[in-house]
Amino acid sequence: MSHHLLSVDSLNRDRVDHLLRIAARMEPIAGRQKVTRVLEGAVLGNLFFEASTRTRVSFNAAFCRLGGSVCDTTGFTFSSMAKGESLYDTSRVMSGYCDAIVMRHPEQGSVAEFAAATHIPVINGGDGPGEHPSQALLDLYTIDKEFARLGKTLKGAHILLTGDLLHGRTVHSLIKLLSLYDPMRITLVSPPGLEMPAALVDLVTSRGHRVEVRDSLASDFSDLDVVYTTRIQKERFTAEMSETFAGVSDDFTIHKRFIDQRCSPSTIVMHPLPRDSRTGANDLNVDLNGDPRLAIFRQTDNGIPMRMAIFATLLQVDDLIEEDLRPVRWFVPAQTGTLDR
Amino acid sequence: MSHHLLSVDSLNRDRVDHLLRIAARMEPIAGRQKVTRVLEGAVLGNLFFEASTRTRVSFNAAFCRLGGSVCDTTGFTFSSMAKGESLYDTSRVMSGYCDAIVMRHPEQGSVAEFAAATHIPVINGGDGPGEHPSQALLDLYTIDKEFARLGKTLKGAHILLTGDLLHGRTVHSLIKLLSLYDPMRITLVSPPGLEMPAALVDLVTSRGHRVEVRDSLASDFSDLDVVYTTRIQKERFTAEMSETFAGVSDDFTIHKRFIDQRCSPSTIVMHPLPRDSRTGANDLNVDLNGDPRLAIFRQTDNGIPMRMAIFATLLQVDDLIEEDLRPVRWFVPAQTGTLDR
Amino acid sequence: MSHHLLSVDSLNRDRVDHLLRIAARMEPIAGRQKVTRVLEGAVLGNLFFEASTRTRVSFNAAFCRLGGSVCDTTGFTFSSMAKGESLYDTSRVMSGYCDAIVMRHPEQGSVAEFAAATHIPVINGGDGPGEHPSQALLDLYTIDKEFARLGKTLKGAHILLTGDLLHGRTVHSLIKLLSLYDPMRITLVSPPGLEMPAALVDLVTSRGHRVEVRDSLASDFSDLDVVYTTRIQKERFTAEMSETFAGVSDDFTIHKRFIDQRCSPSTIVMHPLPRDSRTGANDLNVDLNGDPRLAIFRQTDNGIPMRMAIFATLLQVDDLIEEDLRPVRWFVPAQTGTLDR
């Protein structure tokens, strides 16, 4: 494995399998039965040039749970860069302070540029419209874990990706990861103009998967295993698209009625979050809260073991974790993992 | 004890006594003679949607001194919520990352709403005009500790609350906690229009305490044990109040002359801080700096053992601390705790 | 040693030598061969009232590598001070939360004012045009380390300081530290109007060093050991200076041609960073990237062992480090310290 994680494109089936396996090994720690201190003394530079509290805290907490310390930077207030410092200089300087870097930046390619200047592991925490590989990995880990619970396998599964499939960085990365596995059926549903890029459809098809493209959810999905929905960001629409899309937005919202009537009792619902819960928003509906098929919070929970796995693998402590475990001494609510989790 | 700390209203005498007792047990750690690592591996989400550096650092330091790690978020830049994420979603997500949450938010009730969606312990760090229970607890702990030093007891004590008793969240919570104890005498002095709400006065009276309400400090307070003063926030005044209040503001300022001439050598002076030290401010006067009766910095110091006690109790490690103590190895200034402390 | 570090003026030769020695002892930790936990349980208040990500992260990482925990505050959002809280109050409050303070503040003298109110160690992380002693110490440490590698000594060395020598806080502090050592030759080159203050030149001369002042780099520097260059901040120019300076700016830029043609294969190039890498900037040129004589990233790397040395000395654990060392367990890239480092 390269000692960076910049894109899912650098991952083959073996590497992904390794990360899934190590993530599973992190479950007793993520689930707070065990504690490890294997990264004691290590420092993570958690550099967020763009706000993303959820992702920042997730990486931060994952590194802490391995025993390390975290230096956060947030916002556009990174003073040196405002004074004309290059990414090269910033990278070289941070490499002397830290043992690993997570970087989020609004400009595509900037994380790779930063990584090219350093020997310490760099993880892409999202570079604008570019990549966000840890999200795709935790999504795949979630599907794998849910399927294990339900006695299903990826082979032959039916997965629906819906919403804005044109701009959705997460669905692009996820479909690439899924394509590494045994043949499955993938249905893509989006409003006209927001379709999955053809190159991605071709890639997945060429790897033996069956891909169907539709422009409506008005079908039977009774054999569906996963609905993965993403927000339709109206603010990105062209005038033409806004016209086409007027009045149809609700047709792409996933709500309880759709799951109850069109899907099955074992269909799980995923979303990369955050979702817009305000009245009138066309996002994943809150009427599914409390339904055990809603997997969105189990999905974000899985960010911890997967990000621990990424750190442990890049810092090569993945084989040391098990011998370092100690019992947790504080209170862990018995209900953790219940409710609609 | 509920596994949240949202309001002093949820605390009875036993629970408060327990927290005071555990806080006292934390003194060797807060005073840097001892170190514990009982929360090693635990992660605190320290979510400040409203700036309050003092409170944020105090909670952060208290958690660190128990051996845990802290993820801070500050300001209104919590990007997900700006995009329409509900408190429910934020709570569910953060619960997967952290073992406890401290939350400060400008809107009353928001912390309780957040807490309702999670099983991990949530501590209210202040929700606008609502509650700030850890402040009231450290205030009570300060009175208790100062009285022990001076050979006094809460029973029969004379406590003066002054300043803005209408808006002062801290005095409302403190008077509720005091009312749980043996009968004492409480004098309330505020400018007209800024009196303590009648419901609170009735509550305290009904529990057997003697409450006197006045509109001036021009009295004899030679038997006074505690002056607790709060800032009068002129920016909250109505036009009518501004008129009434014009020219009398200094009459409610606590300064050295008042303590010297009206009170006694053992009267202690408290304030929730921050105070406005600029010339012309009508806050607690700086001429008391250096006077041993000024307890305001001992009071903020007490935030550490009390917040450690809150964490230790909610995370149920309060009985493990003593067996886990190790000696501090670094330099602790001999003068800590002296000067006007 | 005073238990603060506010200015290089408080340091004599013995104290500086001690810090250089302790910094060297930190190398196995800074170089990630070893881990220490000697400050486990200690809390650093890292108070940055002015943005300086590089310095903030460097202090943060140094404290973490000693085993301590860090509470960061950044920006002008320190809410209490906005409400009129004095530095005295802020200092007293923070002293109850933390075991040491690093403070950066835009106003000269503010860090000293803060330090006067507390018994815990305070380190000046830069107070506007005032002092930034840890930068000068890491600069001196870099020269010392580079010289040891090259078989050189400070005695008799030839050091060039160039750029804005009037406003450059770092060159003022560095020249004071250098002046404590055996006689050397110091050449000062700056545009007219940006000369080193005469009082500093007199001080250095009075201590037996040979100082030459020039207004151009057009000379032979074949015996030069160090070029220390600083950015010329045009935004600070008066109208008259702008006129004088027009067209000559490039004459003070250090680039590969200057080093190749005028200096020697063992001349090292230093800069306090950040540098402006944008096209047209008159800062240290990027064409030296990759040249082993460019010491700027080794220089920032040295911030970690030097800041660890400062913390260890002020907190009096400098003699405990060696007995507390444990091996690092994670991956350390073999290339660290190579490339142009």
C-alpha cells in the first residue's frame, strides 16, 4: 500500500479487503469495550481548510482511540497560506511536526499536491469535487457489516444509488469500490441532467456488474438490498435544469412509504449525511427515524473503526493492536447501538 | 443519577452532596500533586456553538486531567447544522464518535433536545438564558470549601446575591442549590426592575430559608458570609429601566470600601466572571485584587475539580480514581494557591 | 532560570547552552525513534490571540510529544476579553486550568503583562513587534546543529543577515543570542531605510564581534557559513521608502544563482518562514528547493526539539526524560530527514 490514501483509485481488492478486516478488528475499541494506546506519542495534523465538523471530529476521535494526539486547524485562517505560502512549504513544515496528516481542502488536487511533498502518510479528507476515500470505505464497510448481520453477501446483491449522481462525490467513489467485488446489480436513479457519468457506468459494466439507469423511483424494488441516497443540491442547477426539475423533486425523496411499499423488510437505507431536515427539504425523510432499516447512524458510527483501520494500516500498527488491548474502565451505556441503530 | 446533567432541577440533596464529595477527592489532581489516567481512551465532544473560552477550556482541562482526549468544536461554523442538519442527527452522529458531550448553545432547550437523542452522557455547558449547572455546582463547592477553611457552616449563613438578579442565570441556579441545604439567610439586592423572579423567592422561602429583598446596598452587612455579585448588563435594559437606572449604577458595584466598611474580615466575595475591568464599568471593582477575601479566582480554580467530579460521576469512574493515582513529575510552582488566592 | 520565557534578553550564555543541550537530548523523540510520557496529566494552554498556525501547531506537537495535553484557543474570538476582561483576570483564570501557557498576542508587552499575574510558566509565542524567543532559539540550535554536521564552529563563523533588518523581529533576537558566543563575523545587508537598529549593532560590536553593514549583496561571500534571509514587507513601507526601493527589490532576493556563484558548497540558507512563493514575490526563491544547502525545513523541524526543551526546562522535567524513554511502535518513513533536508 502506498503510504498515502488519496483516492479510491489507488486501492485494489486486496487493499480494500485488508482495510475491512482491520476495521472489524477495531470494533471492540470503537464499541468501547477495549482501549489501545499503540499510537501513544504520535501526532496527527488534522488540517481542515474547509469546514466539515463531522469528518474532522471522526478522524480526530479515531486517532485518539489509537492513543495518539491531534493538532486541529480549521477554516481559511491558515495564516501562512494567506501570506502566499505554497502547499509545498506547508507540507514540508507540517511533516516535521506530525506523524500523519488528514487534509480537507476546497480545491481538487490540492491534497495530492500536499502529499507529493512529504514522506509521512497523508489521507485525503475531501478535496472539493475530487475524492473522499474514507467515506467510500466506511460506506462499503457498512454494507458488508449489515449484510453479515442479515445473512446476505455482496455477490448478487441489488444496490440502488439515487439522488444527484452527477455531482455526488461519495457515490462515485462507492461505485468504484463496489465494482471490485463479485457481480452485483446496481440501479442508478436520478433526475434528468444529474445522471452518473457514463465513464463510471462503463467501468462498472466492464467489470461484470449489471447496471440499470432510470429516471424515476416508480418501480418495484422488492429485491432491493440497499438504498443509498444523496442530497440533490438545487444550488448547483443550471436554469434549464431548474425548469426540468420543478415539481419533481419530491419524486426522488426517500421516505417510509417508499421503503414500506416498494422495498422489503431487509432493505437498508444509507446516506452520507448531513441531510437537510428542514420542512420542505427534498432529502432523506425524517419519517424513517426509528425504523431499524435506517442505517445512517450505524453508517457514521462505522467511520470510527474504518478511520482507525486507515491510520493503523498507514502507520503499520495494524498487527500490534490486539496485543495492546486493555479493558475500558468507564461507563458505556448498555443502549449504545440500539434504538434505531 | 440520570446520565445527563442538563439542569440543577434534576439534582437533589444527595446528588449534590455526592458531587461535592467527589470534587474534594479530585483536589490532589486539580492541585497537581497527583495524576490519574482512568479515562484513558475516552473521547469528549466539547461542542461550543457559542463562544465561551473560559468554560470550554475548563471542561477540556478537566477531562484531560482524568486521562481522556477532547475534540473541540467552536463557533457557528458547525457546517452541517448550517446546511439544515437537525439537532437529532447531530446528536446521533456525535454519539458514535464520543463517550460524553459538553454542549453550549445560544438557544434555550437545545441541549436538552440534543440529549434526548443520545445515550451517552450530555452536560449542559450553558444554553442561552437557560441553565449552566456546572457553574452553580462550582459556586456551591466554593462556598462549602471557603466555609470549611473559615470554620463556618452553610446552616445559618448569611449570603448576599446582588447585581442583575432578573437575567442572571448563575444566581438562579445557585439559589436553587443553596435552598436544598439547612436554613440560611439570603439577601437579594438589585436595582428596581432587575429583581429575582418571585417564583424563585417563593421556592426558597418554602424550603425554610429567610429571604430579604432590597433595592440598595446601603445597610449594615457585618454578619455577611458571602457576597455573590453579577454584572448588570445595561444592553438588556428597556428604555424605562435605563432612565430609572441612570446615575445609580455605581451603587451596586462591589468595591473594597464596601467590603471594609459594611462587611467583616471573613466575608468572601464571589462573581461568576468574566468581569468588565475597563474604566467606568460598574462590575466588581479591581481595587479588591490582592485582598484575601476576593474569592473569584479560587472560584474559577474550583471549576476543575467540580467538572472532573461531574465527568467521573456520569462516566462512573468516581470510585476508581483513588486506586489509579500517580505522583506528578513536573514542576508545580510553590506559589500556586497563594497571592490573593 | 526564571520560570517564564518572555524575551531572549533574560537568557545568558549558560541558559542558552542548557537549552541547546536539552534540545539535543530530545532528538530521538522529535525524530520518532523514542516516546516519552513524562508530562502525562499536564495541560498546556496554547493561547493564540493572533493567527499563527505554524507556531501554534509546533508548540502543540512539542507538548504532546512530552506526554501532555493541549487546550488551544485561536483568533480574536476570546469572548471574555471582548467583554472587557483584563489580561490580569484572564491570566489568573487560565492559571487554574493549565500547567503552562504559550501566548501569542498582537500587542507588544501583553504577554509580559499576562505573565506578571501568574506563577505558572508562560512562554512568549510572539507579541506583535516585540519578542518571539523560541524562534531565535531554534534558529541558533539550527546553526549549531548544521555546523556540527559540517565540522564547523560558531567561533570565527561568517553569518549574513539580510532582508528587512529594521522590522524583522527574528533577526533582532537571533543577533542577540549569537552575540553571547565566541567572536564571529556578522554581515548585515538591507535596502536603505531597513537597516538593523544601531543599538543592536553597538551591542554586538561591544561583545567582540566584527559587524559589517552593507546595502547590497553584490560582493564575494565565498567564506560565508550562513545566509539568514527575511521577507521585505513592502506593506510597511513609507511613501519615501517605496520610491527608494522601487526596482531594487530583486537585488535582495536569495536565489540559487547567488548561492552557487557568490557563496560556497557549505553555505547554509535559513529563513524564519513562511515565505511568499507566489510569482513576483521577492522572498527566498523556490529555485533552491532540493538544494541540500537550503536548511529552512530542517530549521522548522528543529522547532520541535527546541520547544520540547523549553517546556521540559520550565517544567523541570529535563532530567527525567532519559529514564522515561520507550520505543516508538508506529511506522516512521525511512526518508524522513532526506530529500533536501
